[in-house]
Amino acid sequence: GTKTKIFCGCSTEFGAEPNTHVCPVCMGLPGTLPVLNRKVVEYAVKAGMVTHCEIASYSKQDRKNYFYPDLPKAYQISQYDLPLCEHGWIEIESEKGPKKIGITRIHIEEDAGKLVHDAEKGTLIDNNRCGVPLIEIVSEPDLRSAAEVDAYLRKLRANIIYTGISSCKMNEGAFRCDVNLSVRPKGSDRLGTRTEMKNLNSFQFIQKAIAYEFKRQVEALEAGEEIVQETRRFDQNTGKTYSMRRKEDANDYRYFPDPDLMPIEISKEDLERLRKEIPPLPDERKAFYMSRYGLTARDSETLTNEKWIADIFEEAAAQTDYPKVLANLITTEVFRLIPQDGSELPITAAALAAVAQMSGEGRINGGTAKKVLAEIWETGADPAQVVREQGLEQISDPAILSKLAREVLEENPKVAADYKKGKEAAFGALMGKMMAKTQGKCNPAAATKILKELL
């Protein structure tokens, strides 16, 4: 999230015309010298702090030599044996409860350019991204499923966003992921040969890539084939992975300390200052939601994964007596309506609170709450006005519901008989008829009680 690149003063702004945010330094022209951007180091240190890493008081930068068609100077300045941050962890919610995922290291490096393959013109290069500062966060092999990977990445992304060091917008390449995957027989402690899938930039593609590569490796091993350590590409159109190149080891990169850059030294005073700048993080908010509102760990985690969602939830929760109803409304309907790249809601916290309040008071049922939410999402109308003008208020009057229930039973004697014979599914059909008669406005709990009494 710095305004300028890691070793020069060029802008890092996304979406500029190709090759306009470039200079002799990031173009790798002979005779140029890099100068380290101090803010890059500070941001990387903050990333280390929010992942419980040890921060190195002394680290250095190294040249990573490799054939980079998209890096003009043909090497990348990274960090090898003395990274800025090491030995950290973050906690996720897994199916078996809280689980710690180890962080091996976090180091700073520069991004490469972008290759554009054109059928007529050949391969074109946009050097705007050359020298944009990156941190690479390497996790321990503690993840055991695609669901755990998803939880880990969302939690990691949330921590980074809360810290303010990156937008983490996946559609802008500000958060991307390389997945190393291996399989082993159940009960075995020995990790299998891994493959690496590069530059996955959406949670959906990450899940699909893991599912396909897991299946591919299992089938290969069961057919007696060997898994080769290699880099693979995930094709989002086919949902398959394809081999790109045999995977290199560290010695293939011929690392050596960059002779143009001084070592990085960080004082205790610097660390103390940076630590004070870190705001409350997702875990702190999560614990607060569980104790204050009685939310589940999973719902609390879901709400806090996006800072702006957590902000809206807190603002709306202060305006309703039913925070659990509000949380459920956000984690189901609001998440369904938000566009994938969206970070703004077309409705206010007050409107969300009003829908939750009406639902909690029993004035509208769950189905109507969804309908009202969709309406105000599109039009920006007042929720109470929508309910009033469209006659959506829930029917809870026992006399009205009893009359309707009798009609349903008289019109559907066979279904009623099936229920009496023990077919539970038949009751759902009868409730469906009740909902149809009231256009979805009957109070489900009251209607269920009356129907069962009559049966």
C-alpha cells in the first residue's frame, strides 16, 4: 500500500497506462542504483507483528537470479537467509475448533512486470508493476483441507487489511497465493512430494485448484506413477492444472547479498512505535462479538474477516435489540448480494438495523426480511415503509391462522393423513400451503403450533 515503489520514486497506483509508471531504476537500466523505501520495511514489520512473528533487528536483501522474462534486469531483489520476520502463527476456526497455522517467514521483495500475450502482436510487457513492493508470507505445512486454506487466507487477509498496509484487493493483484500441495497415505507422518500452483487470485479458484490437484495426485499414485516436484498452472476455464516447469530449489536461484543495498537494522524504539500504530485486530473484535452479542465463533469470524463489514455490523448492532438476527441477516443475505469486488453497501447500517428489529419483534418473518432487504438494496427505500406499503407484516393472529390452517387441512386430506402415519415430510408440505395462502406472511412458529394442534 505504499505510494511509491520499493527502490525508486515511481507511483504504485493500479490501472495506469502501460509503461507510464517507470524510470531507469525499475526498468533495470545499467548504472542505476536502488534506494530502499523505508515505509516498505515498516509495513512488513507490522505484518510480522499481526502474525506473531519474531522481528529481526538485522536483516539484508539478496539478489535472486533466474530467467525472468517480465523483470528487465533479469534478477529479483528479495531476501534469502535473513528475512525480516520469522516463526509466527495465526489462529483459524477449523471444523474441529480453533487451530494454529504456523508462519515460517515474511520477507520483502519487488514485483515483476506483467506479460500480455496478444495473438497478433506477440508478447507485450507492461513494466508498471516492476518494483512494486511485495511481502511474501510463507506458511508451515499445517493446512489439511481446502476449507482450512480458505479460512487461513481470509484470516491473514483480514489481519493485513486491519493493519492498513495493503488493500488486499484480489482483482488488482494486491493479494495472491501460491499453493504447495502434497498427499500422503492416512496415518503417515511423512509429507509427500509437493507441487506448486502459482499466482491464484480468487478464493474460488484456490478451492478449485486444490480439489483438482488433490484428485490428480491421488490418482497418479494409485496408478503407480511418481509425483514430480514442479510448478503448475491452474486454468480457470477448464478447472485443471498443467505443468509449467520443474520446480527449482534455493541453490538454483544463486542467491547472493545485493551489493548496492545496506543491511536493514531495526531498533527497539522503531518496533515500539510501530506496535502502537496497530489497531484492534479481527481476533479482538471476534472475542467481543462472542461475549457482548452471544454470537458463535464462526459467525464472529465471518463478520470480522472484512473490516468494513465489521464496522457496519457494529454501527447497526447499536441500533437494534436483536444483534443475533442482524448477524444472521449479514452473513446470509448481505454476503449473497455483495458483488465480488464490492466494498460498499448500497444500504445504511440504520436500514439493516430496522430490518433486524422488525424480524426480531416478529413483525416480519425470515422470508419477508430477505424480500425487504432485496427491495431496499435496489431502491434505497425505507424498510418500514416497504413493509407498510406492500402489506408484508407478519400474520400472527391465532384466529386468522386457525381459519387458514383448517382450510389447508380440508383441501389436502391425503397429505394430512400421510403426516398422521408418521411421514414428517408431509408436514413441510402443509406448511408450504399455509405460506402460499398468506403469500409468505404467516408467522412460522405460530402456524406450526396451530397446524400440529389441529392435526
